[in-house]
Amino acid sequence: MPLNEHGTNTHYHQHDIVIVGAGGAGMRAAIEAGPHLKTAVISKLFPTRSHTGAAQGGMAAALANVEEDSWEWHTFDTVKGGDYLVDQDAAEILAKESVQAVIDLENMGLPFNRTPDGKIDQRRFGGHTRDHGKAPVRRSCYAADRTGHMILQTLYQTCVKLGIEFFNEFYVLDLVMTEYNGEQRPSAVVAFELATGDIHVFQGKSIVFATGGFGKIYKTTSNAHTLTGDGVGIIWRKGLPLEDMEFYQFHPTGLAGLGILLSEAARGEGGILRNASGERFMERYAPTIKDLAPRDMVARAMANEVREGRGAGPNKDYVLLDLTHLPPEVIDAKLPDITEFARTYLGVEPYTEPVPVFPTAHYAMGGIPTNIKTEVLSDNDTVVRGLFAAGECACVSVHGANRLGTNSLLDINVFGKRAGIYAVEYAREADFVPVPENAISEVEKMLAIARNSTGTEKVAVLRKELQDTMDKNAQVYRTEESLNEALEKIAELRTRYQNIQVQDRGKRFNTDLLEAIELGFLFDLSEVLVMTARERRESRGGHFREDYETRDDEKFMVHSMAYKLDKTPAKPGDDIRVDWKPVTVTNYPAMERKY
């Protein structure tokens, strides 16, 4: 265990398969890999704290337990829901393998809700239909309103049973790429152990990234504090591309300022959205269906009210969800969770006062480009051998421009499982790639800069300014002008970032240091999102450009691919090249989206 020049201990580990991230996708991969080859799962959190646990609604699968259903219909809904930017070969796999994915979980012991005759119960969810859009269908398998929590616990218990080796509270900061037989291959990941401040190098034949999303680039988000996109950021810093980063899903009703999700059921039961003057503003935007318009429409209408100065509250930065006209017994019977949230987190009594809400950043449709075998790509077609990715950090593109509700829990199980299978298949035949002498140099540099910083800028202030600018300029509405403003601001923050101060100099559980490093990743990902959103001059799914309001299939039926250029930018965003990649179409040509 050599001491390096910074007085930090360095430890070396060797496993056949190294999985980074212990949420749904990471643990599902470990369950496939662990019984066959020596596997390590590295996580910056204890596994059951992963964000998969926050998912409520359910997991889509055409089991047809309650009503007639088929995987073809599920595929169509996924493609149409993603505004046709979905790779249809991947969507077919998602829908075909969904049934087995649910049965796998059931066999692991997941307590699904049941029908009276003992089958797994299913419920309706937005965008899921029968017979290619003719009528809603019950497709979502659920465990009350905590399906994600149950999945996470079930997967963790199964990993424990299989004796999977976990390295909890180890924060992976770098992927070591090494030239081997004439190509760049992953040889190891470098992690920082939170409890000691030591550095650990994990050598692996197959390396799987399952590090989740990056909602913390926004101020208002349903994502936990830990979702800073480190995995996606590491891949980006290695010069590998990121796909479809401009598509980010915003859910209309998050608790204002907190982003905690309030289900659509509140509006379904008769809740009304109002602005500061008490006006039911949705009547202006969607005269027929009012508050129950589609998510993207409602989110845009809410954002517009705030932008035009009709927002409520001291800072005029939210709208109100009014349930006060509903009888208290209806609220208690139908919306117990929501009302509990409002009381607990905002101190609002929904019986008598309206609840502050605002669209909340919810889910990244884009991320690390992969093929259907979860292999990471270095351009449109070239596979980086030995490197895999699954879950929200990856973009195999089953979600296209807008993810369908309940497909995310499905994605982690289908593609998490595939990542485990293909990682084993590769590692069985491959050799270990030698780890270079200087494997930890990047991480040491990163830690030293943060540790030795004596500047005047506070990490929390910079993070808040970044989140404010992203909320203002790159959230529900975007224009060329707002995106350029965001780029300018990110460049300014980056300059100030050189002058940060980290007050905690300690080695044990130094969260100050962590947050300083995470902020670097947040800058990178914000910049890529803004750049790709600027280059996509159309509106589609989660990406709405006011200066290009219509969808342009002729020009933009393609995925964006962003590449980091090795140069000092002359102006903000100059060091990012945006290229394009064709969408895989099998059965469903792009057409206008009507529901």
C-alpha cells in the first residue's frame, strides 16, 4: 500500500468485472455477472440509498394479466412517446424482454400488488395504449406507490445472497484508458474512499457504468443531491461522445423549490392550477382539457406564467395547485401521500391553502451512447471493447426525446441484465489490460486542486448560480438567445471555479471536497446539454425551442452526438463539436404525435 506524494494511501484491486454504481441497473448487472466471474460493485452511496428507490409508478410489461396486450403495442407506444427519436431495435428488445424482467423480479421475491386471482396486478399509465393508440391499457406492474423502492431492496437482497462484493461509499472519479494492441481500452477505474480519503485502483477486464442521472444541473429537480452525473462526466472527459443530451424530461408538478414529485392524480381528482391572481390559467392554453393536458404542455404553460410575471410567492417563481374546493375526505382517501408531502416539506395545509408547484427536472433521456449489447460507442458505430453502460447514464435510445412513464424501471432491468451478460461474455475471452504507472495522476491532480484551494469562491454559491441559469435558460423553454446566455454564464462560473475554497481539509467523509469535484462534472454536463440544445433547431419531446416551434423530421430525425475537442475555447462552447447519428427505424416511420 504505497504512500503517494500527497500522503494518500493507494490500494490496488483486481476483478474480472467492475461495476460502477449500485442502483437498479448496476445491481441487476451484478446478479448476472457475480455467479460466473469475480465481480466488484463500487458505489458512492449505500446501495439501498440509490435513486431507483424514489421511483413510484411501476414497471411496464405487456403481461396481459388484466387486459389484452402485446409487446408490439408496447414498442409502438415507446417509439411514439419518444417522439420517434427512439432506436426501434432497442425499443423492441425493451418490450420483448419486459415480461421476463418482471418474472425475474417476482422469482427474486418482489412483493407486487396482486389481482384477486393472484396474478401480478397492472394499472394504466400515461401514453400506454392498446392496438397502436386506440385506447388506454393496463400495463404497469406495481408495488403500491413504491415500486422503485421494492425493486432496489429486492435486487440488493439477491446480491447479498449471491455474495457479491460491494465497495460502498467509494466515489469513482476516473476511468483509466490504455492503448492495448493498437486500440484504446479501459483498464481500471480510480475511486476515492470517503471513509479514509485513500485512493483505490480497480483493475477489470469488463467495466460497466451504471451511475444514474444528472438532475442536479437544475435548481428544481426530483433528483437526489447525489445525482451529479459523475459517470457521464468521466466518459466525457475521456474524449468519448455523449448522445442526445439536449433531451431532459420535466414533470409539471414538483413541490416548488424542492422538486419532490406530486403525482398527476391530484389534477385527475379535480385539482386546479392557478397563478398569483387566482386565475385558472390552463383555460387559456388548453380550453378543452384544461389542467389535464399532456405533461409537456402543462409544464410549458406553468413556466410561461412565471416568465410573464404571473407567478406566486415572494419571488414569483411558482404557480399554485389548488385542492381547497375538494372535500377533505376525498383528499384523504385519494391523495394521502401528496397531502402528506405538502404538510411535511412546505408546511402547507392542502385542505385550506393551495400547494406551490413548478415543473421539476426529472429524467435524462440522453447519456453515454451504447448499442443494444450495452457496449459503449466511441463514434456512431465503433465499440470501445470492454466498456459497458446501462440505466439512466446510458443512451441506447429507448427513450428518444421523451421517456414514457414506467419505462425507466424497465430499462434498468432489461439493459442492466444485458450489461451483466455481455460483460461476462467479454471478460471470459479477454486479458487484463495493463494499468499504467500514472493511473492515479488525474485523480490526485483533481483532489489536490480542491484540497489546496485557498480562493474566495464558495462551491455552494457557484452551484446555485449554475442551477439558476439552467432553470432560467435551458429548462422547459429554450431559444438561441437563452442558450447563448447559459453558455456565457457557465464559462464565467468555470473561471470563478479556479478560485474556489474548500474549508474542510480533513480526509474522512469530506463532503466539502466531494461537492467541489461534483461541481466540475455539473459544469461539463450543463455545457454539453446547452450546446446540443442550441444545435438542434427544432422542438421535439422534452426539448422545446420557441424560435423553432415545429418538429423538423427532414433535418432532425437524428440523434445528437457531442464530442469534446482537445483545445482551449476561443468563445464558450468552442471546444465541443456536435455531430449527428441516424435513428434506427424498423416498423414505425415518424408521424405527427396525436393523443
